[in-house]
Amino acid sequence: MISSGKDGAIYLVDRDSLGHYNGSSNTNIQTLANIFPNGSPEPGNFSAPVYFNGYVFFGPTGDSVQAFKLTNGLLPTSPTLRSTAVYPNRGTPLAISSNGTANGILWAVQPSGTTSPGTLHAYDPMGSTNGVLKEIYNSDQAGARDTLDPGSKFNVPAVANGKVYVVGDNQLTVYGLLP
């Protein structure tokens, strides 16, 4: 089981043997302290990570989307992949859509405040160049056609029946393939 939080650390624990309380040390398999140091008013990761094909993805506050390659049950001490986009405020909640282990898409919503539109980003979770996640789409590319409402923090994009549903401050925006 993997988690992270406001302290900027990632915790990898054995969900079948959590070890009970220990006042002098933890029984985590791995703790990556201060891995998410950016952000204001506080650093950290405020949303659940997502997993796809050996990678664990995080959307920390004030930083890029970051992927860590799980190898032999451990994570590296720095991200394997990063997005070029930075996600302010409380970072971004993430979602994965795929056809089993193929055709994966990593979805991230970039809120931009209370008055300007947010941006829905789609990344190829397995595609990268020099450690940079390959962006395959964002809602700013088509002008007004794909405009997203001002994004609400902590709202996870939902994917169902070939569509992506994004909750904004004032509306639900639905994305799908054009006819």
C-alpha cells in the first residue's frame, strides 16, 4: 500500500502486516521523506496516488505530476517521470483509463483559480522523452470548444463509457471523442 500526505513524504507499507504502533520507529517498508517539498501554504501531496503498469503517479502541490517506477517492491528516491505542467494550490487528483494494461491515459485537472478556466491534461503514462511525461491532449488546445470551468480542487476526473467527466465550480464538463 502506498500513501503520502502533507508532510511531503511517501509511505510504502505492507498492507497485510502493518506492524502495530511503535513509539520509537515505524515499520514501513520504505519512507521517502521530503520527496514533495514544494507548495504554498504547505507542501505535500493531497490526493491519492494512482498505479499503472509498474508506475505510481502523484500530483503534489506546487509541482509537476510525478511518476515513480516500482522495482523489486521499492520506489526510487526521485521521480522517474515528470510532467512539464505545474499544478498549483493543492496539486492535482489523478485518474487512469486503459484497456487492461494497454492504451493507458493519465488524466489530471489543473485548477487555475476562481475566475479563469482550468485545464484537463491527458498524458501517455508509458511515454516519455528524457524523463518528461508525454502530453497527448489538453483542453486548451482547441480554443473555446474544450474550455473547462474554473477547476475545483480535489475533484478527481471520472472516466466511464469512453468519456471523461470533470467537476468545476459551476458545471460538469464531459469530454469524449468527436463524431
